[in-house]
Amino acid sequence: ILNVEQSPQSLHVQEGDSTNFTCSFPSSNFYALHWYRWETAKSPEALFVMTLNGDEKKKGRISATLNTKEGYSYLYIKGSQPEDSATYLCALPLEAGNMLTFGGGTRLMVKP
Amino acid sequence: DSGVTQTPKHLITATGQRVTLRCSPRSGDLSVYWYQQSLDQGLQFLIQYYNGEERAKGNILERFSAQQFPDLHSELNLSSLELGDSALYFCASSPLAGPGELFFGEGSRLTVL
């Protein structure tokens, strides 16, 4: 993988469902991985910044894991609510000291 | 509210014209980043300034230029506009020179007709 890839592109779930999506990145020269949440008509907001292999971060019903050796991170949402509907972006600096390169995002829609 | 202010929020203009987008970073943040979000594209990095100096350049067209002023606000100038320049332009700031957590403004939506 030469870039930052996210899957799926979009996801429709029912309220109460748990869900997860993936961010894949080059496993060599890892520096840090960021997850952002972007609601429509608002600005992206940082959820997590992860730096260590095996890192797990949690904020309420949202959690993330990181595997730097194989180059992926999972974002989990437990018991999805309509207010979780947003685009979830992951981003990494692909070179030391470099700017964040963003993936294409996963657009989550939670139906009541 | 991230503390990053962008103006204008919306802008409609014609091909061939020139526009200026403005960004005020969070108080104390020295880095300003500009990103472009076009239809069907992810956030594309354009350029970064740190404490008044250009620090990193991404896929920024020659028709586009930016600067950061002594009070740390930044402007992105887009000239000879084309239809394909229609996009949401985000400014983000951070306290560091390196790629730490970014604080985004709400974006300036540019429509070129």
C-alpha cells in the first residue's frame, strides 16, 4: 500500500448496531495515525491520535485499535446512534515531519 | 468550535476570476495548513505555513498561492479560476511545525460558474 486507504466508502446501519471500518496504510516508517470525525456542514474534529503498535483508544462508544506492523487501524462504534452519522477520516504523515495525508473516508449513516 | 475562523463561508464566482480565502488560526497556533476537498476526492493537502514561512507544499497549482502574515492569519489566493476549482477549501491550524493534531475551520465553499 502506497497511500492511505479506507473501507468501506460508505456504510448504512440501524440504530443500535455496532460497526467497524478500516484504515490501511504503508507499514514501513510509521509515525502516527489520526482519526477524525466530520459531520456534514461542520469541520473535521480529531477523535484519536495513535502512535504505538497495539495502541487502543476509547472515547465513549467509539474505540480504535492500531497495528503498525501490518499497516491497519480499526475504528469501532458500539451501539450506533443517529448522531454518529458522519464521515470518519484517518490520516497519517507518510514521511517524517510531513503533512497529514488523509484517506478518502468512510461515510456512516445510522438510521433511527 | 475549533477556534479556527475561515471567511468567506461561501463564494460564487466566474471562470477566469481571482478570489482570496482567509484563515485565522487558533490563538497560539503557529502552523496553518490549507486543504482542498473536491467532489469524489479526499482532503488534498495544498500548503503549510509555520510562523510566517512556507514549510511544506502539496498538490498546489501554480495559479494558487498562499501566505501567512505576522499576525499568523493566512490567505489562499486562487487565480484564473476554472470550473474544476470548485471545492471546499479547509484551513487547519496546529501549535507545532510537525503533523500533530489539526484543528479545522468550517471551510470556504467555492463555486466557479
